[in-house]
Amino acid sequence: MESWFSLIKSLFEKINLVNIKAKKGRNMRIKRNSEVKEVEVALKGTKGMRKRVLIGPDNGSKNIIMRYFTLLPGGYSERHSHSHEHLVNIESGKGIVVDRDGNEIEVSEGYSIFVEPDELHQFQNPFEKNFEFICVIPNINES
């Protein structure tokens, strides 16, 4: 017979979202990233790119969105800019970041990137393994 603790733990793992009561009645949300649905990014100028919205409006985040991107070998994002700044943290593999001047900078796990508003940029993966990174943006109805 399973213990009460084992049953509760199993239930939490199945629902993929654990609410922990924080001070002042607020709820902290904890998710297992690997269980968040991954979708193909199907934008013109994008190839081999997948995205998971780890934390966003559906989780109660009113101000920021945290996304997890995977660029498959040979994949790339569109070369683009937008009116908001964003933060990028390289989680796994290595890739190329193309800056506004077309300079190609190799980055890998342990690198962080700050992209300024209206800065032209692109992510590429010319390597043989997946290139994975977290991107944090303001919540302006753009996920």
C-alpha cells in the first residue's frame, strides 16, 4: 500500500503544476519544463525552430513571459526586431547570434544575451546538436 505522501506526490506530478501557498495568499507556480507542450514555430524566415511557453499569462504572469526555444541542427530564427527588449540565456548546445551589423557571434551554454528594443537580430544553429535557450520578454500580447 502506497503512503499518503507517495499518492500526493504522484498526483502533483500528473497535473504538472504545483501550487505552493506563498505569503499574502498568493500562489507560486512550479512546472516541469519537459512536460510543457512544444510547438513548431512556423514563421516566414524560420526553419527548425520549436518553442515552449514555460511561464506566461496562462500561469498568471501579467508582466513577463518566459519561453524555451530549441533550434534543430541547420535551423534558424527569422532576422527581426521588435519594440521591446528581451533576455536570452543559453541552456544547451551552441549556436550563432547575428547582431544588427551582421556580425556572427558563437555562443554556448553559460552565455547570456541582452537584446535592446528595435535591435535587428537572429539565432542560427549550423552545428550537429540542438541549440536550446530561454528567452524572457515583456507580456505585450506577443508569445
